[in-house]
Amino acid sequence: MHSRTFAAVVVAAAVLMPLRASAAADEATLLRVFLTDGTSLVSYGEPARVNDRVIFSMPTATTPNPPLHLVNLPASRVDWERTSRYAATARSSHYIETQAENDYAALSNDVAATLNEVTQTAEPSARIAIVERARKTLAEWPQAHYNYRAAEVRQLLGMLDEAIADLQASRGPGRFALTLSAFTDPPAIVEPLLPAPTPQQAIEQVLTAARASDLSADRTSLLVSAVAAIDRDKTALPAAWASAARVEAQAEIARELKLDRAYQSLAMRMMTLANRRAKQADVRGIERLVRAIHQRDAALGEKRTDAVGSLIEAVQAKLDAARRLQLARDRFALRAPVLRQYRLAMRAPMDLFAQLKPSLEAVKALSGSAPGTLSILQRNASRILTLASAIAPPDELVAAHALLISAVQLAGNAAQIRREATLASDMSRAWDASSAAAGALMLGARARSDIQSLLKPPQLR
């Protein structure tokens, strides 16, 4: 490259890239969330879209550090494309007002240092590589920095292209390469920025958010915040407007609370009926409740879709429980002859086992067991085993029947071990007998409870 050509590039870099710095603002950027009806709400910082919801923090005052209210709106109520455009414009403007000059100055220093490096490099290929690196940095910078000062960067890029062409030509014939690049104009600002809201507008936006919300608790909370803001900022608000807005907001709060009570009463009444009918396996009755809920919701203006949805879901769960209970009762009715036969067959073994309880309690407590008592305990346990083993339990009673047999076997073992302990005056064996008796009593009570439960018509637990 001719020394005069390169010097011109260095001078241009210095002229086009002056070192200036500006302080970055500490405040969060005020963005806007546009609703589908064209109105907008101020967002303190970036709004977030989560599935089918848009969530953001709304300032309820115009002070430097305003109180914030979390707003949660359905995405269907938000013009997300316009909201995103506004955010892009606001981010660009905020960047240009705060950080752009600092970044531009840093770019200036980097490019100047790179170009100075060329003057100290003799090898042509290395000089070209250095200038091309500087060009690449320049070409990529505007797009990553909101196209700030793109015209100046474009002008310098053109000069670097000429310098690169000169360097390539100086390497001799046959070694010339031409680099073509496109540089797009900065995009137009498609969503003009709006001024910061006045105190009145800030409160009006809270009221707008309340009307846009589909969650009753959020609506009430926003309305309460609006009333508090009116009371707090009344000296800065038009008196007539503040009075009318406060009255209207209070009336809306009263309506919301009245609706809350109506829907809570509906939920309590319907759940009480649903629980009662589920225990009765009244499937048709619960189906009528579902229809009644929809009818009552329509009469109330369908103002609590979230609460009604939860109520319907809970009643549907009771409906499923009623259907399962009815199926179990139908099965019980089909199995009734077999279950009745088993109940009759087990009456004698169950009565005999009940008679073992006093003797087993004595063995368990180590309170003394007469020889005759132990003999009766062993004899009755053997008899119960003979009777119960001869009975084939229905499928649903196999486990409970086996549990009873285990209890009877433990009872017989308790009597035998107690006899051995008495003859040997062995306290350790006496405690073994006590443990066996305790196990027999526990298993026997469990088996008796399970058998009795399974022989009764099914109930909803």
C-alpha cells in the first residue's frame, strides 16, 4: 500500500471515531406491552412470555423507584409482535443514549491499534491479513450494536476496501483477489417510543390491566393497587377524575368480592353433594351436578373460568370414583353367593380364634398360664387349622385367609413354647412365648378385619 493511502485511512479512522464517553443510566428501561385492542401497559423491564401467559412488572407510580405490581395476562390478549418491536426500539434507544459511545470509542481504539500495527509490518501478506482483520471487525460491529453510527463505519469500510485492493495489487500480477461485501442500512424504527406515563396515566393503566386479566385474584389485587395509588398521589391528580376513578374502582372491587363469595358458595355446595353422591355410587347424580355447575356459572356471567375449571375437575374426580365404586359393587353382587358360602364356612374357625384371645393375652403378659389352659389353647389352635385349611377361599380373600392361618400357627407355637419355658423355668423362653402370642394376636386382628371388610359391600374411602 502506498504510504499516503494508508495514512489517509489512519487519519479517517481518527476523524470518524472520536473518543467520547457517556454515563450509563441505572434505571430499568420502561417498555410497553400492547394489548390486542391497541392500548398499551408500561412494563418495568422486559416482559416474559411463558407458554400461553405474558408476565411483567407494572409500575403503579411515576417515581424513580416506583412500586411494582406483577401482571399476568393471557397471551391471547397481548399483541406480542408489536410488543417485541417496541422492546427492540427501546433497547436500541437506551443503548444509544447510555453505552453506545463507550463501545464506539473502544472500537476506535481497537481499529487504530490494528492500523498502526500495519505501519510496523513489512511483509505484504501480513499487512493484508491485519487490514482484513480490521475490516472484519468493522463489518460485524454495527449489526451487534443496533447499527449505531453505521454511516461512518460504512465510509471507513470503503476506504479499507481500497487499501486492501492496493495491497493485493502491490503483490504482483496474478495474485489479486477482490472481496465483495454488502452493508445493509439500519432498519427503520417501526414502533415509535411513547413518553413516560403521567401519574394519572399510570393509574389508568393499572385499571386497564385489571380489566384485561382473566384471574380474579389478580383483578382484585390490581384494583386495590389502583385505589391505593389514587389515595397516595391525589395531590398530583385531577380531583374530579380521581374521585370518579376511585368510586368506580371500589365498586368493581365490591363486585369482584361478591362474585368470589358466590363462586365459593357454589364450590362448597357442589363438592358436598359430589362427596355424598360418590359414596352412594350415584353416577347419574354427579353427572347432573356437572351440568348444574355450568348452568350456575352461566347465570353468574362466567366470570371465574379458573375457579369453575378447578371445580369441574374436582367433581369429575368424584364421578370417576363413583364409577369405580359402582363397578366394585356390581362385582360384589356377582360374587355374593361365593362370598356368602365362605362367610358361613369360616364362622366356626373365626369364633374359635376369638376364644383364644384371653389365653394368648396371659401368655403375652407372662401373668401365668395353667396347664389346662395351655392344653385347650393348643387343641383349639389345631382344630382351627384343620377347619380353615379345608376351606378354599375366594380369590379376593386368599391373602386374608393365609394371614389367619399364620396367626393360628403362632398361637399354637406360643402355647408350646410357654409349656417348655414353664418346665425348664427358662425366662428367656417365656419371653419367646410372649412374642409369639403378641404376633398371633396382631395377625389375628388384622386377618379378622380384612376378612370382615372384604365380605361387606364396597364403600368409598
